[in-house]
Amino acid sequence: MKELSDFQAHEIRTLLEQERWDVPLAEVKRTRLTPSQQAVFWGLRIYVVVMTVVVVWAFLHGAEG
């Protein structure tokens, strides 16, 4: 396996240009969610909270027994 130091600077520069690593990434923008998408995400949040409560409850009751 070659090390980075085994390459010449112009070879690395050529690779970066070919792979377009020298071009800045596109801007990331927020997108508006539809009401149904918002409902799904709220449902997932509620699910995570409920499952956390169930796991904590089960752990506490299992630790007693």
C-alpha cells in the first residue's frame, strides 16, 4: 500500500481535480416538511420516549428481583 508521501504533488493535485474534491460542496438548505411528514417525525419522537420509559422501568424492576 502506497503512502501519501510516495506521490508527487502534481499527481495529488491532478487526482483532486479529476475527482472534483477542490470544488466547494453545494449549500445545504432546510426544506419544508409536509404535515404528514411532521406527524411521522413526531410519532418517532413519542415512540423513542415511550421505549426509553419501558426500558428504564424494566431495568428498575429487573434489578429488584
